[in-house]
Amino acid sequence: MIDLRQLVAGADLDEFGARLRRRRVPEVFTSSSAVSVRAHEVAGIFRGAVSRRYAPRSQAGGLDDYRESHTADGVAVRGAAGPAAEVASLDGIGQAELVRQGEVSAAELVRWAIERIERLNPALNAVVTPMFDDAIARVNRGVSGPFAGVPYLLKDLVVESSGARFTEGSVFLRDNTSSFDSELVLRLRRAGLVIVGKTNTPEFGMAPTCEPVLFGATRNPWDVGRSTSGSSGGSAAAVASGMVAMAHGNDLGGSLRYPASACGLFALKPTRARNPLGPEYGDAVGGNAVEHALTRSVRDSAALLDATAGPALGDPYWAPPAAGRFSDEVGADPGRLRIAFTSGTAGGSPGHSDCVAALDDAVALCESLGHHLVDAQLPEITPEVGAAIGTGFNAATAWILGYWIRRLGREPGPGEIEPLTRAFWEAGRQVTAADYLLAVEDTQAYARRVAEFFTGVDVWLTPTLSEPPAPLGEIVSTETEPLRALERGGRTVAYSGVIANITGQPAMSVPLWWNADGLPIGVHFLARFGDEATLFRLAAQLEQARPWAGRTPAVSARPAS
């Protein structure tokens, strides 16, 4: 197994705990109305100790305060000080271990996360619905579980938390409040996680960026002028910047893996039906949609999946049972894997040169670790299969709008849905039941061809994205160009992460390479149906060989490495 210290970028946990004990502040608090004052007080307490490590922060707390300074030494502006920053260097398991050892309290972890969010969110716009009062109340009542006290964020899409605003990134739902907890939320809380807020998403998750009209753009912590990709962009920005160690996301066509690549994180898309969607949904969009998380460490992803995986009562089907705990796969020997790879996109041409360079680097690394690499492409996505995928997405939009019209009792008014959504909706309303079922048949036939391909290999490797993170504003539709986001966004996702969704197979994006501009470029691994174990074993091996946890973006709560 991987030693905890290896995943904390060289931190000495014993000295770390002693330092925190010396700096403890009162652990019980009752109202988020005092959070801003408390954050400044905590910052003041430790200012002397950290003045050499953190750049000044203005009273206004605006975007310019968080941009990377252009000094000769290139020091990035940090967004937190003292223990709030030091704890942010730990992954979720590391934070939970401090609570178990009595080095810090669960209340302190939550308070420091709130401080980090308040300091960094003006720069990034990652958290759109704070849940600070609820988090404070829950942690003061007591929490237990493997992640007891660890702060967590929910993506504001699909998954609901009773009493919290739930918008799915749409003006149409701006006043909507959830009346129930999703099964996934219940499991997260049983694991001890404390939900401190909800993160930004494009409207109904329909674009590979995070720039909804309702809340505005989420900015990439590595370059605030660039996109986080999408649709789990708010969660990705929050984790990459150190607001929290991990955050929820979901994935209908790459929406966990694309933001992970753009923000330098690890993300696993689980096997179809590995995590539950109830009680509101049995399966979503023919089983293409899945739930999980974005994390900085592989072990957090595995432990979190241990806590949430498994069918719920009434689920229409479930994933093949795992042989054991996913956590036990982290650090286990993956053996000599047969890894196919390609630099060619679904259209046949290679992606951006930075993405190809990231692939070449990953191929060399995997070979150095003893794996067998072979250049091979998946079965072709034929025009018929491509059309079937498009039919599915159009029908999905019609279903989403139909669902909300039924739930709210009215149709969206002028300006309440965005141009891209309206275009998909109008196309989806033209899809007949026969059209949809024929599309399902075509994609399932393609999935069988992919399954046959995997009888000869263990894993398939490509870049995750086909371009570096795009400038903000490019992947945005207008009334005169309603499909602009689809067309421009499509050029960033030409490696077709949606294949994992239509086949149901597990896949992951791993942050192994950064380009000359300091932007992360992830690589993507697809495994056999039900075989998360191989991915976790390989990911942990890559993480140990090429650690990424110590890298910090320009906007970060973590101390500069």
C-alpha cells in the first residue's frame, strides 16, 4: 500500500499535527454570519508565521488579488494562511486521519474549508450555493465514518440535498429548492463527509465548459482566463484550488474526466450503475450517466467509491460486484498490462500537439513501468453510431425539460433557458420513440464491438482532451449562433470520452503532464466493463512514479511547493 506521507507531497504528519495543536482555535461555532470576520481573525493570528510565504491580499478580495504575480521568482498568490492552508495540502484521507488522531477537530476542518471558499471563490466562481449553516449544524451534532469531518462539495446537477437550492445551472430553476436527499447524498453523509456547498455547472450539463448564464463562468485556477471544461467545472476548480480535497461530479459524456484534465486532477468514471441515482431516477439516458468525484489523490477516489457503491432498492440493474474493496487496489501490483494507445481522434487526425506530447509521455512512462504498449484504435464510430449518439443527446434534453416542466408545472419563459439548450430541446422534441430505440440499438451494437476489442487488451490510452483548456467565452452559444458551444466545444473533446458512457465501461483521466504554458494536459484510460480494479492499480502506480499532488495552480489555498 502507498504510505500516507507519499501522498502529502513530502509533509511530515507528526510535525504537521504538532504545529496544528499549537495553533488550535475554538472548535465549536454556531452561525455562518460570522464566517467572514472569523476568516480575517484566523488570518491575522497566523500572519506573522506565513508572511514570507503568502502575497498580500487586498480588502476587496477581487480577481486581481488572486492572479499569479509576475515577479522574478514567479511566486503565486495564495488564498489562505495558517492551518487552513496547511490542511488544504492533505487529501481527504489525510484530513480524516488528523481527526481520528485528535490532531484537529471535524469542526476545524469545516471552518477552514469555509475560510478557503470565502477567500478563493471571488476569483474562481466555483461555489454557487454555500451550505455553511447546514454544514456547521451537522458537524456540531457530530459526524462519524471513514471521512468524518472532511468537507465536501456537491455539483449542482442531478444529485439533490433537501432544503438546498437546486438549479442545474438554469435560470428556469433559479428559485427551485430540493425537497429530498438523493441516495448518493445519504451515503456521502454516512461516510462522514460534511457538505459545505454546491458547485457551478453549465445549464443541464450540456457543454464542455462551465459558463452558465445564471451564475457566470467558473475560472480555471491554473489560468483564470481559461475554461475548466465541463460539465463538472465548478467542482474541478474547487478541488484544484484547494477549497476542498474532493468534490462530487457526474458524467454523461466525459463531464468528470474533461474538467479533471483541464484542472490537473484525477477523476474516475465508474462502471454503469456502480453508484445509485435514486430515489428520483432508475437509470438516466439509457444508463449513460454516472456519479462519482474529482480528487487530487487516487486513494481518495477509491475510498469514496467504497463508501458509495452498490445498488439501492428498486434499481433496474447494477454493476458487477467488485472482488473486494477498491481501496485495496490502490498500491496493488497491476501486473504487466496490455495497453493499446492512439493519438488519432475519432475523426482520425491527431489532437493538439500538446495533447499528443502528453500521450507520448504517458506511453513512455507506462513502458518504463513494464507494461506492453501497442498502437491501436478502437472500432470506428461510424456515421450511424455518431447519429445515434446525437439522437440520444437531443432526446435527453427533451426528457430533461419535460421532467422539469412536469415538476414545476410550467414551461420555461423567454430568456429562462439558454440558446444551446433550446436548440437541443427543439431537436429532441422531433425524436420519435422509434428513433430513440433505434439509436439505443445502434449504440449498444457499437458497445459490443468495443467489448470484443477489449478481449485483446486490458486498457486503451488516449489524451483526455484534444486541446488545452480553451479561453473563456469561446464555448458559449448566442441567440444568433445557438450551436456555437457544440461546434467549438466539440473540437476540445474529439477523443470521444462519450465512448465510456455508451459502453458503460470505467475510465479515468490522470494528470501526468503540463504544457509550456503551465496548463495541465490529462491522459485517458478506458478499461473493461466492471474493471475499476485495474484502473485504480494502474493509477496508483502512475501516481507513485510521477506524483502530481505537489503541483499548485496560480489560484490556490495550498502553500506553494
